[in-house]
Amino acid sequence: ADSTAGFAAMLAATTGAAVIDRAIADSGATGALVAYLQSDAFAERPPAAILWQFMATDPLSVDTIALRQMIGAANGPCSSDGRLVATGSARLTGSGEVLTAPPSATALPGASLVLTFSGDPLQRFTIEVQYQGGDADAVSIEQAPPLPVSRRIFLALSGDFTQPVERIRLIGLPEEREVAVTAELCRARTGL
């Protein structure tokens, strides 16, 4: 969305409600919403409601990766009773495994992955989720201007796989420096 459209001002004037405009010019139909849902501002003080404006020029089809990021972010950080698997900090260069799930872990409907980076966040990398039985799901993440780069990445697991998660790898990390990352696999929250 583009804040120059005046939607937030019109909505505030019409409803009398406080409206916070999180639009980012030239971020496409989903960029600003994904950035906001992954932000500290959303995690620390989620709003009572979110209205998502599509510009007439935006395509009506939503990028499935962006949708999976939005669902995962709306699910939020893992609660202590919702955490299926968590890791300590892994230090990686190039590519590597960030999470190995115990055989008892299951891929529940709506489960999500939360990656938290310390140090400089990454702009481009691939998340590969490997399931027991050999299936895999690879998702490319790109955080590029004009969007802010987030230290936390949320991703809802694909509903196409019913097998338990076996391991999660990150691919395409910088070769010239170590990247520190923690990973959590979380149950979906109810009542979203």
C-alpha cells in the first residue's frame, strides 16, 4: 500500500478511531504488512484489528510465501506451552542445520517456524524444511529496500505435508561471516 492514498486519514475521520498507517511506498501488496507483522512494534503491542488495503494497481493474487510469513507472524513468538522444539544459538556460514526435531515432534496444522538472528540480520536466504519420509519444502526469503530488514522471521509450515518435521536448514548464508540464529517450531495459537 501507499500512504499517499489517504486511506488511513479517511478511515480515522469516518470511524473516529485512532489509525496507525504502516504503509511503505513501493512495497507491493504484501511487503508492508509482512514487515509490520515481523516487527518489534507488532510483537510488543499488537493492535485490536488490522485493515489491509489493496491498491487498485496491486495484483489480487497474494504471494503464498508472503501469506505464510503473515500467518506465522500473526501466530507470534512461541508461548512456553506452544513450543514444540527449540534450539540454542547456531553459528553458521554458507549453509547449515538450525533445528533437528526429535522423533516425537509432529507437523501440526498451522505450526510455524520462528528464526531469530543476532547481529546483522540477513537480506536473502532460503529456509529448507525436511520432513520424515524425504519430502522437503524450500522457501526463499528476501528482505530488500524499501522494506526494513527484520531480525525475526516467521513462517507457517506448508499444509501440503503431514509427516513430522525432521530438520530445518538455512541455505545461502554469507560465506564471509558467521551468522548466529535460534530456531523454534511452534504450535498454532487458537483464537487468532
